[in-house]
Amino acid sequence: MATETQCESDGAGSLQKPEWLRYLEDYLGIDPGSVPDLEPEVEDAEPEDIASVLASKIREYLLCRDDDAAARFARQLDDLYASVYEPKFGEFRGRQGWTGYLNAFYEVLFGAAVEMPYHDPLQDKVIHLLLELRKLPPHSVKVFVQPEFGWVDSEIWTRDPLLPWELVRHEPQGYLSLDMYSKWDDQEDAAKQFHETAAYHVNFSAFRARCTGAGLDEGFTFRFTTAGATIERGLQSVADHPSKLNPNVDYHIIAAAQYILLAGDVIDAECVKKQLPPHRHHDWKGWANGNGPVLWRQWGDRLKQIADALESGGELDFKLSEKNGAALKDIVTKARDKMVALEPELFAQEN
């Protein structure tokens, strides 16, 4: 039977807390090792501090080891709107209603998720929470979607137009170029900053891919834009794209592989086996004109090329960090195997 303490330990005795936990505790303004309780947070919070109330519950959920934690905390987070947010914060936030609550919720939850390492099962735990929220009785409301600059009919949590836009808001900014890597490589602080930025790119890609794989962004017009652009960026080669920034760094390849490993089934079904409609091409138009199968084969061949080079110790046309060597080989091999398993006929005749 689950015990109360299973949801209270935060590993305060460890020398270094994970970044996602530091992120949540920044909202709470608490000292390392202390465990905030929801009720004092609610009683003492200023109107703009709904994020700290949410951070407290999300922190508690992520530290909880109970089997029923996702379903239980989903109900609590859903109840927070009527029991806490609306009576305490509604007047301050005017007519935002569910819009204000959801904006704060996704900002805190997604901000923590993208601080989790791409291979951390806690990212899956975030997905489980979102899926449990979808099982709850829906709330028929209008929410204000800023990018569309209008109020949209929604069924919270099953048809929520804010979720995919909040994912977009957390997308990494900028490009991880080799020039940046070379410029910083001999400078300890700058190199550390680069690796942290690169890790964010990979972590975000894994979380976004998990959302796509779980169907959380289904129906979103830009659903496959980031996936396509990220995979192309990671798996392009000098020979195929001589005019683009090359060679890449290994983080690009790891980020690309996350979409294949975690959302490959969905991408294959919607963009390779079927033709993605023209109105959903947008900034990245690689899926246009039935090009999905061609890209799938090219990307699969590129993964094999990388895996073979890593296996043989051959020359690489991208920058490889020493700490990523073993992991990269395993990742690209698994990604290639998945692509072949999904589209065996495309790879029936190897070059």
C-alpha cells in the first residue's frame, strides 16, 4: 500500500539537485531540502503567484512514487481551478478564466519537463499526467489563443488549443552551429553554457516527440513542422546540403533521433504513408509533393552512415563530444532500426 512518505522525499541529501527540481523550487522560493505544503502556499500567495501553487503540486507529483499518482494529481490539478484559482485569483486576472490558469499550468509543467534529460523516465511521467487529465469530465469553455488572437471554443482537457501553442513557446531559440562550438571549446564557462544550451535542444525534442507520440498535439496545424525541421537539421550531410551550416554537432543528431524513436510511428503514418496536406507545410515544406518516403529513406541511410562511421572509427562530418560517443552509436542504431521496421519496403534494396 502506498504511504504518505512516498510523495515527500526530494533527495535533499544529494549533493546536486536535478535542474527540473531547481526550476520548480525557484517558483516556490524555498530553501533546498524543505518541502512546501499546498495549503500555506494558497493562503500566503499573492494573486500573481498561482504559478507557485501549481509548482508545489507538480513538484509533489513528480517526487511521488505511488502507482495511482497520475490519476490522483490530475484530479487535484483539475479541482484547483474551481477551488483555488477562480475564487482567489479570478478577480485579479479579470476575464482570463481558464486561459490564465492553463497558461500558468503549462508554463510551469513544460518548463520543468524540458529541464529533464531526454532519457529520463520523468518525461514519461509528465505525459502520463496529461493523459490522465484528458480522462476527466471536460469543461466546455472559450480560451484566448494569443497566436490566433481570438477566443476559441474548447473542451478542457480533451480538446485544448493552448497545449500545442505552449509547446511552441518552449522551443529552443537559435542554431547550434559548429562555429559556436569551436569558438567556445577552449573556454570553460562558455563551453559549459554551450553544452547546457545543446542539452536543452535535445531535452525539448524528446519531450515534444513524446507529446506527438501520445497524440497530445493531434489536430495542431504545425504538428510536424518542428519534427521535420529538426530531423533534417540533424541528418543532413555536407554532400546533400552543401549550402547549409555543416558539419553539425552530435546534439543535432541526438535531437533528430528523438522524433524517430518517440514519435516515428505517428510521423510515418501521417507524413510518409500519407501525404500531409499543403496547408500544414508552413515554414518547413519538406513533406510537400509526396516527398515523405524519399525523406524517410534518405534519413535512414544517413543514420546507417553515421552508425557505420562510429563503429569503424571512420571520419565523421560532425563534431562529436567525447561523452556522447557510446550513447550516440546506440541511439542512431535504434533509430535506423525503427525506420526500417516501419517502412521495410523502402529499405528492401540497400545502396
